[in-house]
Amino acid sequence: MTSAPLASNGKDRDMFLVALRSFSDSCDAPRLTPECPYYELTAAGASCAEQCLDRLAENSVKPSRIVIDLGDGLELIERRRKVRKGPEPTDRPFDARAIKLRDADRTTDARRSVSLIMEFTDQLKVPPKVASDLEERNYLIRASIDELTRRGFDQTDLHVIASHCTAIAMIAYMIFATMDEFGLLRDRPNDSGLALSLDEDWTRLRDHLITADASVEPVDVMSKLLDTKIYRRIFTWNLRQPLDQLSLWLAPTPDFFGGDVQLVTPTDRATWVLDRFSETFLNDWSTNSLLMEWKYLRGKTPGCAPNAEMCLRRLSAGDVATEYTERQASEDKDSEGRTPAGGLRPTHFLSVAVEYLSAGRFEAAAAMYEALQKLCPDDADVLNNLAFCLIPLDPRRAIPLLEKALEMEAGAVRYANLALCHILVGEFGEAKRYLEIPTGIQVPPFVYLWRKDNDGNLQLERVQDFSGYMHNLSALARGEGESVEE
């Protein structure tokens, strides 16, 4: 005689879930329960992926109760909410871009999911007409998405992410091509080899959206193209295309923009996936992603990816709660935190700006952030990035923007940029004020900064040794150096 399988509903199921909650609450790291089927003994000691919390979150099981007898018939009942394990002290700090670089020479099936997500989103941001190897680009997009799907990532989430990233790149494509038509880029060689001219379909769409008239200021043109409504139209169009067709960059028809179309925005879950697996710093996450991550860490909701993938990045519930609370309390942010309505964020244009700054297209990058500042006048990051783009052009103009950004939100990079600007204009005494980073300000694992080459020209550089960079700035401020090097 064989016993009946575990019931999917009813009292047997309820009994199992109550017992699982009690079992889970009594099993805490580092001493785990060997009887648990998920228990693993690794070189680092007893380990698990906290699968019990996933099952409980999926079934919305309340936390177990702790009853304390106070006497005289009074009882204190506390519900114990177990928090997921955070990062270990020995864990390497998460750096999405560095993970992708380390995986560059690996086959698709051997690359980490962080690397695959960044790969297909980075490749989708490249217009097909300017791809150095179109066949390779299309293969990387397809292979990365196929491997992520095989690992259990939801294909609907991947479709939303792909539609969003492509929409951002399409807007940037129209912006820079329009800037080129205005002659903003013609005083510099096209070192990057990118063809800025728009295809016929994209020209037709752009002209439908704006008037490409020489009498119109470039910043005003970009402000129109950066309108959230345009983003939402392009995103909705992309989402209607099959996932395997997004790499073609089909331009929306003008009729689609003029018609009565129900517009959509990226889902919270898909945004959470993108933030969790590609954004290194919590302050670059959307507010909704922070909230969903906090609920996940508290066992209130399942993860946005398979359990094994979620465990590849462990976050501290305290850090997430702090960032979320500060975001909500800040009067300088809008009702959606750092995310303007529709999912469009200034940080989404950072990779485009880096590419053009590297190619010497300082005017174009600065013009883009001038337009972004018009839309987000109180965003400290936009101010900082606008100033950063202006440093090679006019460091004196960059100084008040950096001072305002630093006043709004302290940051190590802003101190470095201010020190460099004062050095470039010969104000060495002022530069020394910004060479000491106040205690408590986090130094990023890597950052893009300006370096003077031997000819005295500024070059964009990815700096990992931030303290070494600041040391060289100190030498320059004392008149002991000739260049700003990593």
C-alpha cells in the first residue's frame, strides 16, 4: 500500500506549510539543519539557497508566532519575520560591468547570467547599420536570450527588458543624428566610425515628431525627443514586435504615433530583473525595484529569477531599506523616486554619453545632458554628468554645476571632478579643498574620470584605483605632476 501524494490544497497542505515555516525559522546560518533536503556541505561550511523562503513566499504563509506569557492572562504575541542571508564579509563587491569583462572569453553557456543580460542589452543598443559585425551582434543577442530562458528566466520579462533598452537606444540614435544635422558635431572627426545619418524610416519618424529647422535650438529638439510620451510610444511599438525581431530596429510608423494606441510601460518585475542583474549601485535602481527586493529579502515575495540565479547576488536588507527610505524622504525626487514616469531615467543615457566622450564628441554629450537637465532640473546626477561633459570644453563653466550637485548629494566622484576643474583653471588652493573625501562617503569600485595625456589633452579613462587617481590630483595641485593618471 502506498501513501497518497501531498495534497495541493486543504488541511494537509496547510499543515505542511505551517510546519515548513516552523522548520525554516529554526534553521539559521551558520548552523543549518542537516535534515533539510537542500542542505549542502561546501568548502566554506554548511550552505543552502534558502529555498524554504521561496516556497513560503509563493504560498503567502504568515511568519510564525512567538508567544510570551506576561501573567494575569496577558500574552505578548510577536510574529517573527525571517530575513534572507546577506552578503558574506569575504564576498567580492558586486560589479556588473566587471563580471561581463571577466566573462568576455567564455562560451555563452559558461557565462554568468549577469554577463548574459548585459550582453544582449548592450548589443541591442547598437543600431544595426553601425554594428562592426552585424552577424556577431545578432548571434550574441539570440544566444544570450536563449541561454537565459534555458536557465529559467521568464521570457516575458526578457521581452520587456529588450523592448525598453532598444527604445532608449532608438531615442539616443535620433538625438545624435539630429545633433549632427545641426552641425554640432562637424568640428570634430568621427573617430568612433559611427554613421550618424538616419535611415529613411527613422528620418520620417523624427520629422513627424519634431521640426528639423535650423532656427530651432538643439536643446529644444532633444527635449522633445526625450519626452516620456515618445519613449512610451516606442516602447509599446517594440513590445508588439516578436522578441527575435527587436534586433532589426524596425522604426515605428508615423501612423502608430498618431493613432489611438494603448500605451504601456515596463513592468515592475522586469525592471527589477534589469536593476538587480545589471545595476551595480542601489541608487541607480528604480524605487519599485528597491521595494520588491526588500519584500523578497523579508520573505514576502518570490524572487524575479530562479533561486540559483538570485543567490548569485546577495544584498543586505538594511542597505536596501536605507536606500528606499532615503529615496522616499527626499524632497528632490519626484513621486516615482529616481524613475520619471514611463521608465525613462537619465542613467539610461550614460553608456551613450561614455561612447561619445571617448570619441571626442564632447559637445553632443553635453547637449544631451543639457536637455536632460531641462527635464530633471533637480537631479544631482544629471548636473554632475553635464558638468563632466563640459570639463574638456570649459572647466570653469563646469565648476558651479558640480558645486550645486555636491550640495544636493555628496559623492566621491564630484569631489574628484571639482578638484580637477580647479587644477585645470589654475586655482590650486581651491583644488585642495576637494582632495580629501569626507568620512562615510562611499568610493565606487570603478568610475569614468578624465586624465591628461602627455600632450595636455583630456582623455576619458575607466579608473579602478580611485585613491591613486586622487593622489595624482594632489601632486598636480602641489605643482609636482604633469598629468592626471590612474
